[in-house]
Amino acid sequence: MSALDAARPGSAPRVNPLQRIWLREIGMERLWLRPAPAPAALPLAAPAATPASAAAPVPSAPTPVAAQPMAQPAAAQPLAAPVQPAPPGAVADAPVERAAGRPGVPSSILNRSGPPPRPVPKADIAETAPPPIPVAEAVKDANLEQLSQQVVACTACGLCQGRRHAVFGQGAQPTRWLVVGEAPGEQEDRQGQPFVGRSGQLLDAMLSAVGMSRERDVFITNVIKCRPPGNRNPKPEEIAACSPYLMRQIALLKPERILVLGRFAAQTLLGTDATIGSLRGRIHQLKTDEGAQIPVIVSYHPAYLLRSPSEKARAWQDLKLAARAL
């Protein structure tokens, strides 16, 4: 028989004598030499892998192209055949078993096909921080001790970022005179007390000249409770943020009269933009929320008097006016 006959469908494969003896010994002679059935029409896509249970042992000798192995008897088949990789060139249209999930990653994510799902936006569950309570609202029911604590912790304006100490005020309680300056200086910011530098020494001497002292009769404070950088003039927004503290101090201390030192303090307390020259020399009236009228006398700031000693005579006149004011 020619090689063409061996490859023709329906013919038995040719074997040499040694192969025939080997087939006889393993009991496969008649099965192997049986004419192979005619091949069926090939599908468009070959299966990805041939189950191991359908594969027969392959002899060591080369087999013809037309020879196809026969299936093993059912008794020799394993109970569960492992999945074999597809041969090269096969169309991988069969489902492929995926690897086991990694620790911490759900298998549903590893085995998912297609584009990843779009992330779900997180719900904005964080509550918006409530707006800060205005200073005037926060201090309306505070006593003097609570008011002092609020001043120390105040962050109503940018001056809190550069201060060492907020200066609430110091003096006698009950109070006959309330002395109001503009803002703390370097020494006041360092010590946390009002008028403790050279200006404070001059103020103590001025008060003593009319029979007053800060330990017995006078409470001293400022419109601004924190030192402006470089002792600059207070800004309008800083004055507006800090003024409620001063007004609450006046309501709690109930002074007989108020001595205002400096232009900014006078303009803030009296609600005017007039110059200090036009405000001093006469008695003004401050009407409180309770309806009381408190005499207000305007004079020069002690720091200005240190720079301009010639104005001390006018400051003395202002002190005498405050001493006799009813």
C-alpha cells in the first residue's frame, strides 16, 4: 500500500513489524489497525482544548496524519480531569477559568470582564461648620470674668495672629473713672497689662495729680485689645471687631465718667470722625443701652504728650474738667 493509501480516509494505518508486535503486547493491535472513520466537516472554530479523558496514549513511533487516537475505556478515565491549556493556534472562544482571588480583593472584581465601573461619588455628609457668633452677640450676657476670657481667646480679626497677650484691662471695681486708650504697645503686649511703659508712668502721674489711682478709683482699658504690628494705627475693621468688648465693659463697670485718650479712641466711642482738637475741652455724653448718660472727656494720649511736652498744659485742663464733671 502506498503512502497515499495510508492517508486515504477509511484505510487502516500502516505499521512496521516492530510496531505491530508492540501493539499486540499492549492489546491495542486490532483497535489500532481498524480503519479510521471518515472525518466530519470541521467547525469554523475549533474547541479551545481537548479534554484529557478523550486522549489516548501516543506510541513512541511517529503516527500518520490520518491516524486518530481512540478514546480510552470508561473504566480507565479519571474522575475529574484538570483543564489543559489550549494548543497553539486554537481559537480561544471557550470560557477560561480565572485565577483565585488575591487577599483583600473580592473574586467578583478579579473575575469581572469589561471596563471597570465608574466610581460612585461620596455623599457630602460632612456638615458645614456653623458661622462664628458675632462678638456683640457672644458678649451680651457675659459677666466681667467671662468677658475677660473671651478677650483672651478672641480671633475676631487678624491681630490675634501676631499678639503675645490680649490686654483686657486692669483697675478698681467698683469704678469711678474709666480710662480708655487706643491699643496696647510693645510692653503692654509683653506683660498683658494696659499702660505699663513710659506712657503708663505718665498716666499714673496725671491721675495722681487729681487724686485718682488705678488701684482704688480707675479702671484702664483700650478700644483694641491686641497690639497692631509696629504700633500702627488700628484699622476700621479691627475697631469694629473689638468695640463690642469695650461697650460691654462700660455696661458692667458703670463708671461715673469716662476719660478718652487719643483720636482713635475718641472717634470710636463717640461715633465721629472729628479731630481730637475739636473734641477736647468740653463734656460729651455717652448713652448706654440701659438709657444712662455717662460724661465723656477727651484728651491727648500720653504717648503723644511724651513726644510733644508742650501739650501737657492742655491735658491738665482736660483732667480738671473730668474731675468736676457731674
